Amino acid sequence: MQLSSKKRNRIFWLLQLLGWGSYNLVSIFLVNELSFKFLFYEITTGIFTGIFATSLLRYYLKRNVSFESF
């Protein structure tokens, strides 16, 4: 199955948001004593930090690694 570049990018961003979002939402269940503002800040900061880090890694891999040889 061949995916177009546009579909691959949409899938990438959807998986990024779902993955990092669910990973950071776990803190709601683990920490009960913190305020809502702090939990919201922690979750959003974690999501954006994770997306930024993995996007940089994706950019580097697309530029420097040939996946066709795998």
C-alpha cells in the first residue's frame, strides 16, 4: 500500500498528538494533589516538548539516512 506524502505527514502528526498526549495525560492519574493549572501546564509542555524532539529527529533522519537501503 502506497501512501502519498500528504497522507504520511497527516498520519505522522496524528500519531504524534495521540502518542505524546496520552503519555502526558497519565500524570492526571498519578498525581492527585497538584492544582489543575499546574497539571494543564505540565501536560501541554510535555506534549510540545515531545513533539518538538521527535520532529527534530524525524527531520535529521529524513535528511541523513537512506531508508531505501533497509
